[in-house]
Amino acid sequence: MNVTVIAIGDELLIGQVTDTNSGWISRNLNPYGWNVKSVKVIGDDSTAIYKAIDEAFAESDIVLTTGGLGPTKDDITKATLCGYFGGELVLDDATLLNVEQVLEKRHLSMNELNHSQAMVPTSCRVIQNAVGTAPLMWFEKDGKVLVSMPGVPFEMETMMKEQVIPQLLEHFVVDDCILHRTFIVIGYVESELAIKLEQFESEMPDYIHLAYLPKPGIIRLRLSGVSKDADQMQKDMDALSSRLDRILGKAIVCHEDKPLPEILGEKLRKLNLTLSTAESCTGGNIAHQITSVPGSSEYFMGSVVAYSNDVKMKMLNVSSDVLDEHGAVSEPTVKQMVCGVCSMMGTDCAIATSGIAGPGGGTSLKPVGTVWISVKMGERIKTICKHFPGSRDRVIDRATTEAQIMLLKLLTE
């Protein structure tokens, strides 16, 4: 069953807003055996919408659109769909009541623009939006379905899970089963990993494929299979997963598609260890990522953003002699930082960073992108110097990722 996703909005084309809806839709449809054939991003333009729908119906059974259902004049999706499928816009009492109830919950009063959101095409079946004022609209044409949804991610996600997916499952019978297995791998670059798995790939069943999804410091390996025989595919996936474990060993740090801070947190929780950070060039970004994980207070005690040398000396007990002789961006300094924060916070583990994120501040000996990272667990300390290319943000992101990978490796040794 093929699906086309159409994201509508001028704000998407000019980069003012990032389209996160399409990725969410793709991830959540795939387990049901629906194949997202293409994703189109278009502006608030009737001609572009007509063309996108024609192209979508030519390749897919299901078309899902997001955006353009707001109450303002630039929101033209509803009127355009009415023109495409026929009929006329009429006031729908049930939709009007839903709009009133949603506004009442938000302690807002009804105005003329809100009232217009209860106007819907006679050619559609309305799906009431339980968390917003823009109704969802279900259209059918030649055995195919188009569902128009609001562009607000929370509204779209809620209604997809509660209404759209269940109704699509009732409407369409899906024969194929799709199964994915994801593995988070560290310690390899993509080309090295591909060589390592060359024989493994050549011996996989034809209906299962292996994808490499690299990010700085991490590679996500994804096994994907499509088959009508779900039981056999499950057995084949289990066998391939076990074989990957044997080949890659500890390089696989997670058997699910999870972000690195969550993987690190689960490892700390499993080992009953606590963590603190001392950050200079990363400016608290490591602590930010770690605390973005729900429940991180179980293992994360705190952080010191030691941007100045005075803070390094006063709070982390970094020696003035070390700073004078080696500088802030050095191995001795970052080692004293990691020991200092570990002692100060009373934690089992710690991470410390000191570097030159740029764009200025670099020298011939310590160019922009130079970062010293130190990690500590008990009495064991690992320290490394990295040279990250790119912009200031990229250097900070790479250092943040590398620091977490270093600690994860130390925890698994």
C-alpha cells in the first residue's frame, strides 16, 4: 500500500519552519505495511496543490496532507480541496460545536475567523479534531483516499494515532508485513563497517535489506524486510540480529533506534552509577542533552560550565601552574577538570571538555576545532584530543557526541 505525504505551507519552503510532520508520519505508518512512496513540500498555492494531488494519486492509494487549515487568509488548503473534489463549503454544526469546546478549554472566545473553521466541503467526511480547532477532512476518489490534517505537529500526531490510522486500517486491507530492526554502532566509520559486513550482506535473504545511516561518531544499521509471511520474516530477522551481535560485539551499544543520551542513561542506570559534567567549550550542551531524557535525575547530579579560568580554578581545583604552563585547552587541564567535578559532585563518573569552538581564538598549535575531552569512571580516566572541522555549532555538537561515546565505551570495557 503506497502513501504520499504532502506538506503545505509557504513557511516550509522559506525555511521559517521545519517540516517534522512528514518524518513522523513515515515512521508511524511503516509498521502497518504502508510504504511512503514520496514526500512533497509545497507552498500555499492552489495550482501547486492541485498538481501535487494529481501526482500523488498517480502513485499512491493514500494521500496525507498537512497544513493550510488555519483561520487566516493564507490558509487555502480547505477551499482548494473543495474545488478539487467538488461540492461547496457549508457550516457544519458538529464542527462548530467542537471549535467552541476547544476554545472554551483554552479560555478563549469565539471570533469570526474561528467560526469560519467550521465551514467544510460537502464532498468530505469530517473527522473532529479533539485537540485543535481545524477539522480533519477525509476525501475519496476512484477508490483512493486523501486525508487533510492540520500542520500543528501535536494536533496531527494525536489525530493520526487516535483517528486516522485506525480508520485507514479499517478501510484498506494490507497484505504485506514490514519489519525493521535498528542497531546503534560506535567505533566504526561507514566504509570500514561496510567492509566488515560485506559477507554478512551477501548472505542475507533477498527480501531483507541492510541500510547504513551514519551520523558523526555513530552509525545506525537498519535491517528492513517486506514479506507476506510474518512468522518466517521474524525468524530470519532474529537470526540476522544474532549474527550481527557476534560480528560486531560491543560495538553495538543499542538494539533500538534511540538517541545517544538515552543509551548512555540506560547504561548508567543499569550499573547504578552517577554522572556529572565540567564543560568549557561545549557550554553545558552535554548536560542539556543528558537532562533531556526523562528520569535522568536518577543518575545525573549536575554540571559546572567552567568557561573562565577563574571558575576552573575556584570550582574545579584546576591548578594555576597547569593553566600557566599548558593553557586551558590541554590534557592536564581537562584531567583536573574531570577529577574536580567528580569530587565536587560526589559522582561515580564524569565528563570534561575544553577546546576552541571558534570562529576565533585558534593558533597554529591549537587551531579552531581543537577539543580535549576527558571521561572518568571510578579511578579510570580516558583523555583524548580531537580536531573537529566546521562551524562553531558543529564543533560543539561533535564534541558533545564524542564525549558521550567515550564514556559509553569506558562503561562497556
